[in-house]
Amino acid sequence: MHKTLEFPELLRLIDERATAFRAAIAAPSLDLPVPTCPGWTLSDLVQHIGEGRRRWAATVAAGPDATARTPAQGDAVAPQEREAVQAWLAASTELLLAALREAGPDQGCFTGWGNTQTPHTAGGVARHQVQEIAVHTYDAQLTVGEPASLPVEVALDGVEETLFITCFTTSAWPHKPTAFDFHATEGRSWRLTADGDGARTTRLPATGEDPDAAGISVRGTASDLVLYLYDRIAADSLQLDGDPELLDLLRAWEPED
């Protein structure tokens, strides 16, 4: 049975993944290059995480009338001293969490992701922030030689959240109508349908197959599915059944909306 994470769970997971990120960058040189973020060092990733959470804190706090992301709350530049970096990152996370708590899940909020299957609310931002921080925590862990799978509850929610935002469009699919099925080995499945009406994601039953065959089925752990959708691992890391060229077509597609 699919279960979308509740708002308090999302806030807990933001804090948990942010703590894991700080642990990953606590000892190594921040000059190390990040393999999954070409051109970035750990220092760049630290700046992105801290400044980004402060900007989202300000954006959430700005409320439903905001039409763009807002400048970061407080000091937007990471300090140089190691202990100060840890404190700055922790404060950045707390600013975001405080803004989300104050807003509540249903408050309207600028999100920046246009027309998708995810609402433009503080709850939608919180759900996306879990994935943002979780994937970047993986980046940091990989950089220091200690890559870890995303926690199951994070990843199971992340497959759907990512498909809802990155793969939804009302622009017509320029190829023969098809479907992409994503199966998490933990027992959840989703179908991305692409046709003349665009692309949208629906949940499939937890057991059994949908009677209509997909053009391709992608199977793996929920963590690996999220990491694939975020371009952290290649498709050949997953089990593919069907026409793999469809994945190339999907990645090359640039919808107008």
C-alpha cells in the first residue's frame, strides 16, 4: 500500500539527512572533487546545501504571494573554519525547519517547478527538500568513499516525488505512446504514461502487474531508482525489461511547458 509521508515525518527526515550530511563532511578535506557533481568540490556542495536551505527558508516564510525564490536568510556564505562550517550548516537546516513549521503543510508557496503533480505548498517544498538533501548526502558520502543507500522510507517517497515533478508535462510526447514502469523491490510500483496528452505518473498495485504492458519496466531498490532519476547511477545498474532506447528518448525529451 502506498503511503505518502506526513508533514511531521518530512521535517524529521530533513533534519535526519542534514545531520548525515554534516557527518559525511566532518573530517575530509573540503577540496575533494564530488564525482556526481562535475566541477564541484565538497566546499561547493557545502555552500549549496547551506545557502540553499536558507533561501528556501526565506521563500517559505514569504508566503503564497512570493513569485520567486527569496534571498537567503542570515549569512549566506559558508565560513572557512571547520567547526564554524558545521554550526552554519546546522543553523541553515533549522532556519528551513522553523519556516516550514510556522507555515504548515497547506500554506501556498513559490516552488519553482511549474505545472507538476506536486502542489505549490510548504508541504510540497518539504517533500522535495527531503530528496534534495538525501541525494546530496549521498554525493558527499560517495566523495569520501563511504556511499550509503538512501533510507528506505526516504527513497520510496522519493521515486514518486521525483516522477511527479521532473516527468510531468502537458506537452505531447513526440513518439509512439508508451509507458515506463518503475518497480521498487520493497514492493511499490509506478507507471509514467507518455502520449499525446503529455506525461503523468500513477501508482500501480503493490502486487501483480497492470494488465497493459509497459514499453519498458525498470526494477531496483527504491534508493537505486531515485539515484537513477537524479543521474547518480546509470540505467545498467538496474534491471530493465523492454526497450531500453525508450529511456534515452525520455531523457532527451524537452517538453515546452
